[in-house]
Amino acid sequence: MMNGYLRQDGRKGIRNTVIVAYLVECARHVAQEITNRFRGQCVHMIGFPGCYPNDYASMMMRRLTTHPNVGAVLLVSLGCESMDRNNLLAEVRASGRPAELIVIQSSGGTLRSIEAGAAWVENAISEIAAVPRVEITAADLVVGTVCGGSDTTSGLAANPAMGVAFDLLVAAGGRAIFEETGELIGLEHFMAERAVTPALGEEILACMRKTEDYYRTMGQSSFAVGNAEGGLTTIEEKSLGAYAKSGQSRIAGLIKPGDIPPYGGLFLLDVIPDGEVRFGFPNINDNMEIAELIACGSHLILFASGRGSVVGSAISPVIKVCGNPRTYRAMTDDMDVNAGAILENEATLDEVGQSIFALIQDVAAGTPTKSEKLGHQEFILSYKYFTPIGPACLPRVA
Amino acid sequence: MNELLVLAPTDQIAVAVRDIEPGETVTLPDGSRIVTRTRVPFGFKVAIRAIAAEEKVFKYNVPIGTATQAIAPGEVVHLNNLRSDYIATRRERT
């Protein structure tokens, strides 16, 4: 039986984390020093480095600070940056969470801000220990998938096994999100056929045309040198592996960062900015994808790797599924699941998929993942631009 | 244990599940044999039949690119002889 943290909006968290959020790079050191006082406790740092306003970044900060895994929020502002700190504070407080704002320029500078912030976090930890606990089942969970440090085994073992786990989650009524549209190039027609309605299929094709155009303009696909060193040759071959993590379910919706899946099923997350190319690469690394999955409500993340990523994340636990048995042996401390056992004939795809689904439930019940135990709390947020999704993207919303 | 994974019966390539040296005789799941002409590291693709220049190459029966030159059975299939049909793979590490 899993025990969740009940939030005012009815969503249930699997962690009860205090977030310290810097609102510009200039406030990061103070936020980091406050967070460092609570090593080993559930206190994580997130933030936005930019000084100029950006609707996407504001929306991401609102979604992340009101995520069900978050129990309390301390905002750390320098004072002159553009992020709308008062509205952000009001929104977090309206969500029923303890929240406070420290403005460094009006709090006496670095040291006094750190002291005031640390004292507030200390109190918040005790306060949120009283958050009501409720039963949580697989049907309450939102799970995101990502792959990083891919090699040929990601597509042969790790991603297909995560796909099996995703099918089990969807069958149990949960919400599953796959993404990295830049790494689904070449699979657009397969995805369109899996859409629950033809209109949703058209939206997926349009999204993938946008994706290809975007990367073509950048002169580079989402393909790193290490991918080729791991045996992958083209973006469409890499995509084939990434696609396997979606499992076999029908695609129930197409969402964008910050859209929370409104019903159970499998959702595709479009991470490619809309309009002209203006802020550079869509997502500059795996953690930027993870942050977007979390902003869509993901309670935890399944992360497939072959070459061996070590990252975790702020806010939501990351489960590492390693497809390469050699990497697993070399980096066992970092890996939660050895999907490479499939390639060495020691386990079947179904067995590994079932063990991932069981692990999802263990982690939701409180068991820490390897990256959580190691203290990984990576986070990154940057500038992007999106327009809202169209009505055909969520066919089951009337 | 098989040394090569054939992922779909129509594929012209198989994936090595161990490092294979040039000149080794390896057995396919259907019992037929090929002799490797190049080194095929773990996870890399090897041609299991002749592939013509400009022929599309399939993995899981899905196209993964086009052969830039004729590829003989037993040769590794990688950046030197396969290109993307979407966005070219950049090779440098600076």
C-alpha cells in the first residue's frame, strides 16, 4: 500500500519536498547555501537563471512550485530581476503550501538572506510533516520517460522494457508521458496511426514536421558523438530505440510542457518550441527534458541509458534503467535496473518490464532510487516559446 | 547464445551482442553463417546480405537510412556507409 501526500488540488505527492527556488542566477548562491544546510533531507533547489521575462519560464516555475511532490516553497529573489515574484508567491500560497519570499537586496545581503532562508526552511520542514497522508495507487501516478546517454542497447533492452512497464501503468489507469520528439524523427507515421482519433494523428504529424524543421535549422539532430560510439548511426535509428519506450498503448493525447494529462493513458509531450527558431536548441540536455516532464505532473521519471547517465532530478525521483550489461557492471551504484540482462539471456523483456513496474510502486511508496540516495538533484530551466495545444490534442476532454 | 540479433526477418543487418573480430564465422538465428570482413563491436550493425549503394537499410523493418556505397555481407554498417534520410549525423567531437 502506497501512502501519498494529499494536496489541496486533490493531487497526491509521493515526496514532501521543500523547494528553494532562485528567481535569477544572481540569487543562486544564496539559494544554494540555504539548500546546503539541509543535506540528506528533502530540500531541493530549482531556479531560473534569466533576468528577462519569459512566459514559458514563468509557467514552468508555477507548475514546479505547485507540483504534488512539493510541500513548501522558498523563493529567493535578488530584487531587480523580471520574474514576477509576487504573483508566483501568491499562487504557491493559494495552493495551500507554506511559502515565503526573500529579496536579497532588501534583506541585508548574502549572509542575512541565507540565515533568514535557512530558519524559514527549518520551520517549514516541521510544518509540512503534518500534511495529510492518503492511499495512492498506480491510477494516481503520472510517470514520464526519457532516455539519455543512448547506445544501441537503449533500443534493444532498456526502452522496450520501460515500454512494457508503461503498458502495465496505462492498464492500471495511470498516466504515462513519453517525449523527446526530436528523437522520434522517422517514426511519425507509426505514432499517427496509434493516435486515438485521426485528428490527433494529424496533430502528431504536424508536431513532427515542426520538429524536423527546427532541427534542420539548427543544422544538427538530437544525436551526440557518444551515440555513434555506441553503435547508432542515424537519428532515425536512435529514434527507433527511443520510440520503444512508448510501449504498445494507443496514444491518448499530445501535450506541451506544463500541460497535466487530464485522464489516464499514454501521452506524447511535444518539447519543440513553436514559431521561428529563436532561443537555440530545444532542450540542451537530458535534465531540461526531465524538468518539463515534471512540470507536466510526473511523480517520477524512468530514465533509459546505455552509455551510463548518472543524473537524478530535483522534485521527482529518477529510476535508471540500464540497457547495456557492461555499463551496468561498471556503474552499478548508479543504476536501478539491469535491463542488459535481456541481452545476456538472463531475463526476458516481460520480466524486466514487470520489475520496473514493481519498482515504480516501491519508489512511489517512499523507497529512494539510486540517484536520490547519491544526492543527485540536477535541474535546469531556460528560455522557450510555446503556443497552447489545439482541441484535437486531448480528444477525451469534452 | 546468439552472437547476432536479427530484429526483423526483412532486415539486411543484424546487431552484434559481443565484440566480433574480422574473419570470424558467426551463426545467424536461422542457422546460416557469415564471415565478418571488419571488426563489429558490441552493439554495432553488420550486413547479413549484400546491400546496394542507395538502398534503404532496415532495422526492425523500419528504415534507418540509405547506404552510401555497396556493402558486402559481413561488413560493419555505420557512419562510413550509411546516411540519415532526415538530418545528417555530425561526427566531430571538438
